[in-house]
Amino acid sequence: MKLWVGVIALLTLLAGCDAPNTRLDPAKIGIAGDQSDQAVDGLIVGHRLMEAGEYELALKAYARAAGAHGLNADVLSSMGAANLKLGRLNQAETLLRRAVEKDPDSVPAWNNLGVILMETGRTGEARAVFRNAFALDNGNSDEIRENLRLAIAKTEKTGYDEPKKNRFELVRRGKGRFLLLNTPDANEEQ
């Protein structure tokens, strides 16, 4: 008889544990909300992947963020930065130009656009873009200051070097044959 009472008690206990569709209410157990249903923001994931050097994965995370946030200035700027790191300069330029159209005060977008312009040899435009980024940032970023300095230096360089002063000597090498020797100027060697 004791055996049957034990078996019935065990079956009753197991039946209570196997109730279908029972879920604990997070509010009842002291948890603010069920976090398993919420995904981490694609922008945050993308920024972390950029820091880790995983630019292709960051671009995918930013594309996911575009689905959640739309193509706002932050998403466009982030996608442009990832494309810049991947060497896709034309795609990056298009995205960054769209980003600064949507948010003319976006310092990272202006700076990255300037980098692309420098890379593609458009130093005059890059100088203006860096100047804009520097002004929007109130001169707080050393990186932008250095980018502006380089752009200014490149636009002020004329491309013409001072002509070298060479001395030429004519040396006779037999009958009717001469050799022209180029010897550096004595002042240049000092």
C-alpha cells in the first residue's frame, strides 16, 4: 500500500511539471522584461565590428540597422565608413554624400568624405570638406586637424621643384668621341 501511495504522489508531481504552455511571467520573478525577444541594435554591433577590423561583417550589421532605423544619416555614414575601410571608394563616397545631405552637422561623415576625396586626388575639395568638419567639431579632434593640415599642405604644394644645378663636363674618349658627364654642384653636396 505504501508503494502505491508513493507512485501516485510521484505521478501527481510529474503531471504538474509537464503542464503545456506554462511560461513564467518575468514580472512575477523580478525580471524587468524578457530580453530574449530583443535583438541588439545593428548600429552598435556594426561599430563594435569596425573596432575589431571586421569591416564586411560591420557592413552587414549596418544593413540590418537600415532595416530597423531606415537610411538615416547615422546608418549612411556608418555604411560609408565600412565601405571606405574595404576600399570601395565610389560606394563610400555616394553613401557619405547622402549622409551629409541628410545631416549637414555630421562630423564623422564630413571627415570620411574628406578622406575619400584625398585618396582620389581631389585635394581642393578635400580641403574644404576637412575645414567644414573641423569647424563643426570646434577643433576638438586631432585626427581632423591632421587631415586638414595634410590637405592644406598638398594644395599649397606647387608640384614644381627647384631646378637642380648640375655641372656638365665634356670628356674626350678617343678620336671624335666625347662623353658628357653630369657632376653634382659642389654647393648641393654640403
